[in-house]
Amino acid sequence: MEQKTKRSQKKKWLPYLLVSPYLIFVVVFVAFPVLFCFYLTFNKWNIISPMKFIGIDNYSRLFHDRLFWKAIGNTLKFLLLHIPLQLIVSLFLAYLLNQKLRAAAFFRASFFMPVIVSGVVVTILWQQLLGFDGGLINRMLMSIGMHKIGWLVNPDVAIYAIAIMATWKNVGLYVILFLVGLQTVPPQYYEAAKMEGASRWQQFYHITLPMINPTIFMVVILSTIGGFSLFIEPYIMTGGGPLNTTLSAVLYIYKQAFQYYNMGYSATLGFFYALMIMTVVILQKKFIEKEV
């Protein structure tokens, strides 16, 4: 009886023992940083001096910080081009790759290659391509009699140039996701539609899009979260300029923390920004599930 009792006790504790590494990871690297970040929002701290409790002053400063709201606006401008462009281009390329093509595996690997290359390397490459005086793209424009474009120095163009570059960098991942989604559509649906005289566009609109709705939702959500996380591109290519027109919200939070050492205020910005992203993702989910 005693041995059975001991065995039952071991079996009782075994599940907790098996999940304990993950629980420790969550507590140390997720729960504690989030709680500490929330605690920092009520304090003023520059790392060197002791923390000073200031109540809701950081939140009050946030709502009156014009530069932060300008950074939010820049990020939204980026998303307005990046998400539709990412969605259309990746779905178009996946649709082509889903056809019977020679060397299809080569093209799939080629489109995915920029995803696995370091973001810093890709950004530096595009910085050279988009250079005003010596950039390859401007040289090509001048060779056909066109004027140079200030891709990274024109306040009206810079954020959209970065959006195009970011789309090129990430499109390979979404091509693969869409390709998987397209290959799960039963072919007999298309055969039945052809027998009814449906055109290719009608087949795409009435069969393909509804069937890949979960993939569309995933791509939109991942593109949104990735877009809101915009940092490397403006940090390296423009530093947030010209005239703060490419200053993203994450870059502004970074500057507050590691250039101005406003850790409490930076934590407040980050906490508020995370809540805003979560709200946008929830609204997107409801809209996509309703419309598609």
C-alpha cells in the first residue's frame, strides 16, 4: 500500500515537473519583464540614479508628446502601403508558383532567400541602391533621361521607399504561407466551377479567396505586427529623418530609452504601444472574419 501511495504521488507531481522548465521560462522572461515594465511606467529612472515615483506623469507626458504621435502617424503611413502591397504581391507570386512550372523549387527558394538574410545586411544593401547621388536606381533613372529621386532624403517619399524595401524583404515568407494555403484547396471545386462556365477570376474570387481565408488572416496579422515593429530599416537608412518623417514608434521608444535614458517614459510608451497593437489586431480579426 505504501509503495502504491508513493507511486501515485510521483504520478501526481510528474506533470508539474515536466512543465516546470517552461513555467520558469515564462515567469523569468515574460511575466517579470511585463510587470517590471508596468511598474516603471509610474517612475522616473535613468538607470544610474535611484527610481523616483512620479505617479501618472509619464502617461500625461505621453498624450502631450507630439513627436510620439508623429511617430505613430509615420508607422500608420508605412502600414497603409506595406500591408496591401505585401498581401497582393505575395498572393500573386504564390498563385504563379502554384501552377505547373519548371524549376518551381528554385523560384520558391529564391523568393524566400531575403527572409533568411540578416535584416541589417539587406537594409545596408537597399541604402546603397536608394542613394541620392550614387544609388544604382537613380543612375538607371538618369540613364533614361529621368531626374533623380530623393528616395531617402525627400520627406514625402522616404517612408514609402522604406515600405517597399520592407515588403521585398518579407514577401518570401508570405509567399510560402499562401502557397501552402492554395495547395489545400480541393481541385474538384475548380473542376466543378469550369463545368459551370466560371471564368478564372470567378473561380479565384468565389473559391480560392474563401478557402484561404485563414491564411489571409494570418498574413494580415503577421504583416501588421511586423509593420508596427518597424525599427531596423529607419534606424540604419535614415535615422528617423528627414524631418522625423521616417521616425517609427519603436525607433522613438528606443531613443527615449538608450539615447536619452528615460527608462520610465520609454516603458510607458512601450506599454501603451503594445496595447494599441493588440487593439488593432483584434479589430482586424473581426473585420476579416466578417468580410471574407
